[in-house]
Amino acid sequence: MSLRIDDFKSALVGGGARANLMRVNLSWPNADIQGDANLNFGGDALHSFMVKQAQLPARTVNTIPVPFRGRELKVSGDSQFEDWTITVINDNNFAIRNAFERWQDAINSAASNISSRGVDAGVLATYTANLEVEQLGRNGDVIKRYVFNGAFPTSVDAIEVGFDNADTIEEFGVTLAYQWWESDTTSSATTNRVTAGVVTPTV
């Protein structure tokens, strides 16, 4: 077992992954829901700047205990994917928040209690989208990518406003359910690449 700090330095490739070097790429079921949330600045969509916090996702493979003569054999069960949460900086045009509110309202309109904006709540593909979080290296290159397949927002959090909230910029959280995630190192042959709201397959 090495005790040399130089060996550890060599093993810590690139100085280690940095939690603040990340980018989230959002997508929307259709252009009507999207609105102006995909405005580009310097070649990057607005949401790549405004989503300030997310997670590289976890995955749980459940176990099934099978009793056998006083012992217990554990066999693999089904995979479980927890909801994904992001924190969004609220721009002065409310572009990202408006898009999420339109998305939820399209799934189930608060006024009419029906689906709208080109969404059929009985057809998953019409109200879900593929979302993405990327880990960036210190040179700006993508060193890890996760794609959340078939996602939709279940909760858009409140924004607290008040006279005593000085020197603050509004933020809000969004919780999204999704079907499964894939990464650039899982066994799937293709991963959906999300760029400025457009999903394209890459091998």
C-alpha cells in the first residue's frame, strides 16, 4: 500500500471532479410549452445558465429475500429510480418558470381539468421529455453525462417574496419524475443527447 503523496496526486486525475462544474440541459414536450425558455446566449440555451443545482442520479436495485432452511438467499429484484430535483435561478422574464407552469398545465389544466397544448395525458410521449445533466471538466469538456428518459414535472415549488428579502435573487425548485436514466457508460447502445431542447440520438 502506497504512502506517497505523489502517487495519490497521480491517481487524482485532473485534480478531481468539481461539484460546481455542471450543466443541465432541459427539453420540452413541444414548442408551445417551451415558449422563450430556449433563448440562446453565446451558443448556450438559457436553462444551461439558470439551473444552478441538480444531482448526478442514484439507482437502487432492490433485493428479494428467499428463505431456505433457516438461511436467507438474496436475489436481485427490480431497479428503482428516485425523482430528480433541480434548483432554478428565476430570470426577470420568468422564462424557465413559465415553461414549467405551462408544462404542468398542459398535463392537467387547472381551469378545465383536461389536457391541453398538444398534450394527451393518455399518451406518455406527448407530455414527457428527455432531460440531461453533465459533469464538466476544468477545461469545460463534458466528462460524464446522464440522460433522464421520459421526464415530466410533478412539483414546481413556491417562491417566497417579501419586503425583508433584500440582496437576494429568486430561486425555485422543480421535482421531476422520469422512467429511467442512462449514462455514457451504461450498457445501452445509444444515449439520447439533449441540446437546446432538441433530442438527438448518439452512439
